[in-house]
Amino acid sequence: MSIPGSARPTSSALLVGIGLLFVLEVLFFTYLRNSLGPYWSPVVLYGLSLGLCLLTARAVLDFRFEWPAVVPSARPRLGAAVALTLISGLITAPVVRKLVAQFVVSTIGNSSDIVPALQVYVTRFLGPDAVYRPITLLGYTFLPNYPPLQWLPFVPAELLGVDYRAWAFGLLLLALLFTYQWRLVRLGLPLGEWLLKAVLPVLVVHFVVLTDKSMFGLTVESLIIGYYCVLAAGTLSGKPWLKALGWYCVCCRAFLWCSGCRSTDCCCSGKIRGGAGSRRGWPWAACCSCWARFCSTTPLFFCGPNSKTWVLPRANGSTLTPWLPWPCPCTCSTVWDWRPGFMIWTAHSPSESPACK
């Protein structure tokens, strides 16, 4: 047995270590979550994840990962992969449906404002109305801070009358089908190995839903998991535009506004361009680096006619006080400019802060 991408058979000890670490990692973010307390549990989980990555990297050391071409014998497996995805939905969707019924949107604000806020974004967009203006919800006013990739996928759900949480779970299954199952089929693995690896995500998704009911009942994190699946598939792809899609799906959503800094843009752009390899990949990477970021992180398209000079009202940053060198709250203003996907965060000094006067 060998790891795809490795030109030599992988040792049995290495495979056993990879399998053991995978099982332990799954257990520690499902049934053994917080079993060692709030401090050591995440430390152990991080250690398991790091060890799994290092052992896998050791298995493919000095070999470039390349997806093999599709072989005719893979077509029946593709049908089986689609069937497994449907089975995953059939056995897990009822659990998600119960969670949706348990956490009603009208009263969900007591625990989380994510879904109600997303509804405001979407209804404003369909209005049409300016999306990025202060939102008054659940008795308080806050500034909109979700990038378009966090709420745009729910526009069809709103039009079809589907609950956002169920819609996000469906998008996760779709992402797993195209980014994992379809890729797995193309590897041409032995039947037993392929079947084991094809069934794993069905089981893992079901266990995660059973053990983390608040995530699937109160939030739409299923969509974010799907973005990370796109990241993995894009990183392993030899096509620059797929690499760009994967990196920017995650950077523009999962990192939220932190991805707006220039350092993150440089790191991700460098990764995309470095992975492009050939000379021809540079134009693709450069185009995606600029316009994918511009379209997916810059909400100026949704801000109305005065977007060029749009400045959010100052927000009280009192929650930052424990980490500040001065004892009084800091006020922060978010200023948007007309450059592709970049933004400026400005924190006033103590002397400039109205809260300190």
C-alpha cells in the first residue's frame, strides 16, 4: 500500500501511525471533546493534528503530489461516491432537521445572532437596499462585519424558503462530493482502500453533528467547513485558478476581516503564484489575486451610492480593554477605501478617544 504522490511503498508502521492519529483526532473533536479540560484538550487536539500532518508529509517527502488522469474504471466508483453522499444526507439530515426545529429562528437570538443577522444581510440585498449599514437587531445596534461570501450563498435559500442551517449543511455535502469524493475516485486506489476512505467522511460528518449540536443548530458553520474543503482541493490542484479559488474562499470568509490586511494578501498571493509553477500560471494567479479578492471581500458594491466615502460609525471597543495598555475603552472606526479588497483598521490613541475624555 502506498500514499498517493509517493513513488515508493509506504511502511506499515507509518500507515498505522497515520491511521491512529486520525482516529484520535476525530475522537477529540467529537466524543472526547473537552475530556481533558479546557486547557489540555485543545493542546492535545493541536498536537494530534500536527503529528498527523507531519507523518503524512513524511510519507510523500520529496515527491510532488499530482492527481492521476481519470481512468474508465473510475466511473462506477463515481456513481458510488454520489450514492454515499446521498446516504450521508439521509442519515444525518434528520438530526439537522431536529436541531433546526429545536432552535427556532424567532427565539434563537437568545443564544446566537448569526442566523438573524444573515437574514438581514440577505433581505437587504434582495430589497434592494444598502447591505453594509448599521443593523438594529435583538435590542442592540451593531456594525455589519460579514464579508459577502458569508451571506451571498444564502440568497437562494431565502428565495426558496429553506432554512439557512439546512442549506449550509447541504452545501457542505456538495463540497465534500466535488472536493473529496470526486478526487478520491481519480486516485485509482484498490477497492477496499477506496471504500474505506469514501465512507470515512460519511461517518465523521454524522458523528460531528451528533456531538456538536449547537454548531449545526445555532450557526451556519457547515458552509465554512465546505470552504476549507475547497481550500484543500485547490491546494492539491495543478491549476492556478483552482488554487486561487481555494485560498480566497477561505481567506475571504474564514479569516473574516483579518484577510483584509496586506500581509495576508501577500502570503496567500505568494502561495498561489508559487504553486502555479509554470510561466503560464502567473497571469491566472495575478488576475485571481486581484479580482477574486476584490469581488469577494469588498462590500462597496452593496453600500449604496456614497460607497467611496463610506465610513462606519465609531463603535465602542470596551471588550478590548483587558488587552490594552490603558484602563479606558478604545473607540475604533472602520474605514473602507477603493482599492481591491484592502481595508484600513484605525484604533484611536487614548488622548484621541472620546471615552477617555
